[in-house]
Amino acid sequence: MRLPLASRRRNDELEDRAAALHSLAALLRAGSTPRNALFLWHEDAPEAMRPLLERMSRRLILGESTFDAIETLSGAFGPDGRSLQVLFGMSGLLGGDLARIVDGLAATIEKRRAAWQTTLAAVAGMSLSARIIAGLPLLCIPLVPASGVSLMDPAGLLMLILGVVLALGGMRWMKHLIPEPPRTEDGACVVARVAAAALSGGAPLSPTLEAIARHAPDDVRNDLARAHKLNLLGLPWSDALRRTGNPGLAGMSVTLDRAARKGLPAADGLEAFAAHRDAQFARELDRAVRRAPILMTVPLVACVLPSFLLLGVVPFVRGLAL
């Protein structure tokens, strides 16, 4: 259950982030080197992003590496700043169409924003109803004096404390049951898209995956490093990825195997794998949104209803008994 203002701010942040990345891709496509594009980025970026990008530009003037300079974006770009570091690190090692890769990252952010808006629209009414119902017991507290019963005696204090704790616990429980879209792209999708872009630019598969292993996203870094070690011991990359036990990397191994058996371009298969995985996450989010109202009946029955009885019914019953 989130405030509408916070939701709008979240949407604005994602929109500005995607627009800024599109402007960076345009600079790269116009012929700027990666370092020069980062230096000029603030001139075409959205207004909200300019102070941060100007600060990064000054750090580049002072001689800081592009990889370290991008790290200053972590505040505004969140986990996507790490993905941008991976992309620039890959470009420095393998080359390739960096503009296309940055545009791809912007597109995934736009998809995440669309998923965020869809989820907000789906749960807005549910969230409001849950807040109202969970807050009803607390509204009963000012009416307790009308029952003629004091809340300062031991029984009254016990009812008050239990009722408030149950009401607040119910609110918090229901808040955790409301799903939200992921805040960053899945690491396996990042690896697949970066590898596909490098392969499309003519890079060989093994050096591409080795380079990605050095600059992997956080959620797959350890598994990809393990796969790299297995590859150095003689296993093909497809077998090494499968043995990591990571579902995303294992899915990539199936794609690479299929491409090798059928003689198809691995880049196309990896792009299709990333798109399929994105669609799978979208379906899982949709299922979670549909299940949320059903799951919320548990805290309503276990917490909110007892709280309403303790704060809204029992004091009046006690007053009648007295």
C-alpha cells in the first residue's frame, strides 16, 4: 500500500531514466566515443537528471575512469546504474554497437515503468479498501468513552494495546501482500541481451561470455564466475552455465545448445530468450496481482476483525454489563 505521491514520483523517475538513456544512445549513434558521450550527456538529458550528470562530467574532466564515473549515477539510476557500468565495461573489452545496447536498457526501463503503472492501476482500489478496512478499528478508539467504560483499568488497557497492535499488524501484513514490479532487470536477461549485441557485432561467443563474467550484474555475478572457472577447466560454456544451478543461466545454456545444434545465430536465440523471460515475469506479476485480494482475507480475518471486536464491540458490551 503506497501513497499516490510516491507512486507518481516512482513513475517520473523511471520516465526520466529511460529518456536520459535514449539521449545517451543518440550521442553514441552520432559518433561520440563512450567517454565523450558521457561527458556531453548532461546537455540533452531531462532537467531532473542534469545536476547529477554534470557532476559525473566534472569527474571525467579530472581523469576518472568511465567505469568509476558511472558509479556516481547509483543515486538516480539505482540498480540500472550497475547495468550501465556492465554495458560500458563490455564495450571497452569487445566493442560492438553500444548505442543499440543502451537503447535496449532504456527499453527495458520503459517496460518496467509500464508494468509499474499497470500494477498500480490493478491494486489501487484494493489498496484503498484495505487501508480503510484496516483503519476502522482505530477509528473506534475515540468512541470508547461513549460506552461508559474506562480504558485505564487493566482490562481496558489490555484491550486497547491488543487492538492497536492487531490493527497495525494487519495493515503491515496487507502491505506486504500487494505485489510490485521488479526495480531492476533480471541479471540473466542483462547477460543475454549484452551477449546478443556483442555477437551481432561479430565478437566470438567464448570471449564475449568471459568479458561479461568480469562485469556481470550482481544477482548472477557469482554464478557466472563459477561458470567461467568451469569453462577454463574444459567445459563448453553451455554445460558450464547449466551446472551453476541458476535458472536464468541454465535457460541461456539451452538456447546456446539449440543454436549450436541447428546452426542458427546465437544472438537471435539470446534475444528471444530475454524476451521470453521478460514475458514470463510479466505473467507472474499478473498472477500475483490476481491472488493478492484472496490472500488479503487472511490478515483481515486474523488481525483486523479481532481488532475491531476488541476496540469497537467489547467496550460497549462491557459498558452494558456494568
